[in-house]
Amino acid sequence: MKITIIGSGYVGLVTGTCLAELGNDVLCLDLDATKVEMLNAGGVPIYEPGLKELIARNHAAGRLRFTSDIETSVSFGDIQFIAVGTPPDEDGSADLRYVLSAARNIGRYMTTPKIVVDKSTVPVGTGARVRDCITAQLQKRGLPALDFAVVSNPEFLKEGAAIEDFMRPDRIVIGTEPSVSGQKAREAMRSLYAPFTRNHDRILNMDIASAEFTKYAANAMLATRISFMNELANLADVVGADIELVRQGIGSDPRIGYSFLYAGTGYGGSCFPKDVQALERTAAEYGQTPRILAAVEAVNQNQKRILVQKIIAHYGEDLNGLTFAIWGLAFKPNTDDMRAAPSRVVIKELLARGARVRAFDPVAMEEAKQALYSDLADEPAAKTRLHFAPDQVTALQSADALVVVTEWKSFRSPDFAAVAATMREPVIFDGRNLYEPAELGQLGFTYYAIGRGEHRHREVFIGQTLTSA
């Protein structure tokens, strides 16, 4: 099939590249001419494991191309995927300016029937607005009878595992209109996704509003699990329970499962924060009060400061003269995404109290510099106390404490003897529960984690041997 992808950001690039890998002819549009030039030259503006190689292979095969020419892109694809950003507006609602601009451009330049697919995460009712935009442009051109269909096909991609998620989806949601054009679009989308349904049918057909709602509902549910576990972890610290043991205890219940039950420093990224807020805003527009969603967001904002609270409890409010090594800056491993990353809150709070920070991330260093320098634009003195280390060992040099914010694999099994020897004091604040408290205690570390009950004395069974931890 001939496919146009409007928007060459995270979702657009992954979608276009994976569809090209399946043999489709794909043209990706982006209005940033510099980005298009980079992509055509073999560069990739984001980090996602395996994506660069996949782009190179399909670009070389002629199945994947990039352009900044709107008319060319609209003329090209029989299916037009809108995969542009929907950032949060000032009131928390989704900003649809880029989605609606894409729709208007389709209406301005289409000369043959098109299937217009909303791939971007959009609130309920956006499909109708996209239809209205296209229709208005066709009427201006005197082409009111030119046929097209609008489809909602939300993405369910996890950063760091997006290619795997696209190629082996657990479900494909397709929302269509109850019309002849909508029925034809449904069949076309089924044909497009046929390679994913050979073993069993993963396609869920529904109306457009339900498809739009499904995406927000899924992200809100996952965010709720994260905030719920973080709230339990904070309680576990107080009552003397170990949240890791609790996680195993409740996760073994098949009605609950283990996914998204890890306590930590809160969620970040481009999806959960804005989607929870957007769903809250949608509810408010219809006169509803989403109390759980409000609590999810409030808990998450507090959780981003939990490590700072533990640091203050240990050192006091005045952190002048202290140096903290930060391991992990991206909001999660296997990405360079710094949007709403907990590290930004942690670092800014530490610097505000006079501390020095030596930060390292295996992938996100350049993105982190831009994001953190932007955060500190009005605080030049604090900016001078922020340094970026070339590797995780260098970050530890003369540090008073190590603060683990992102759970990169390279942080999981360090040489703790070398870590202690490099630092001024063997103190670790672990925001991702990577290490075992008993083991770190035996090695002479003062160790703080999330919900591991660092102030208690407990007995645990290891095999058949009763030991004290």
C-alpha cells in the first residue's frame, strides 16, 4: 500500500518505518526541513533501540522516504496517518492545533479519495473535528463530493520497546464511522494490518469515539497502578513493610499481575502525564469530577520529590558543600526522552539547596543538557553547580552520595567496592529499588530505597536458612 505519515516524531517514525518493513511504500512528512535532511542522510533525531538500522534498511530499499513538501505527501498516500504531537495546553487539555492543521492540509491538496487515520493521541470528538476541517477545505475548492473516511487507530507503543510493540501488538484498535466509506476504510485497515493477524485476530473494531477513549483509558489505568504502588511504598516505609515483597505477594494474583507494580520516583515521558491531564479535562468539560485521576496526578508529582525528601531527612535542608552523583536522566531506560523526567525535579531541588550535581545517562546526555539548562535558565548560579560526567564511574568521584533515578541495565550490578572507594561516603539513594538493602548494608553502605522500610530490623528466609537483615 502507499502510505503517508504526517509527522516524523516518535510515533510517526516508528509507524512509518515498521509499515515499510512489511513491504509498504511509505512517505513521511515533516515540516522541519533540517530533520528531513537528517533522515534522508541516514541520521535519526530520536533514540529507540533498533530504529536507526530499520530506517537505513528500508530507506536503502526505496520503501521509506522523507519530505517536507505537503502537497507531495498528500498526493502520495491512499492512507494518510496523522501522527503529530498533541502537547498539553495551559489548562491541561490536548492541544490539537497540529492535528487540525494536518487535516486542513489534506483537504487543501487531496484530489482522490483518502483514508485519514488519527494515530496521534486525541480526545473524544477529534475524529469529527478532523472530518469537519477536511470537508470545509473541499467545499472551498468546489469538491464537496470527493470521498474520504476518518479512522481512529491509536498507538500503544512503549518507548524503549516500540518496534517490538508495533511488530508484535497485543491489540490493534480501529475506530471507524458507521457509513459505507467507514466500512471500506475498516477493510482497508484490516488489509494493512493483516501481517499481524496470521496467528490470531488482534484487531478490535469499534466506533471512533470508543477508539479515542480507549487510548486515554489505557494510559490512565497504567498511570493509576504506578501511583497506587508509589503511595503504598511510602506507607510501607512508615509501617516497616517491604514493598518488593508486597509486590510479589499481590502480583502473583492473576487478577492483578506484575505489570506496572514497581515503586519508584514517579512516571514521566510524553504520554502518561499529558494523557491523565487531558482525560481529567475531558471529564470536566462534561461536568464530571474525576477524583481518582486527580489523585493519580497529585501522587505522581509528590513522588518525583521522594528522593529529595529522603536526602533532606539524611542531610538536612542545607546541602551546601555536598556533591551528588546522579545515575540516570531519561524518564525511563532505552530512550533519550527527558519530557517530564523525574531527574529534572530531583536535580533542580538539589541545586536549589546549594548542592553540586554530577550527572550521567548512557543515552540521554545531549537531551538532558538541553532540558536541564532550560529548567535553570533563570538560575545561573545553580547552573554552574551542574556538571555532566562522561561515564558513571566519573560521576561518582568525590560524591557524598549516589542517587539512582533511571533503571538502566548498566547500573544494576556495579562493583560496589569500587563505588565506595570512589565516593567520599558510601551512601546510596535508590529511586528504582535496584539493590537489596541487606546486601548493601553488609557492604557498609547507608542505603535508602523506595518502600523497603530502611528503618526496620526484619527476618527473612533465604531458602531454608533464617537470616537477619
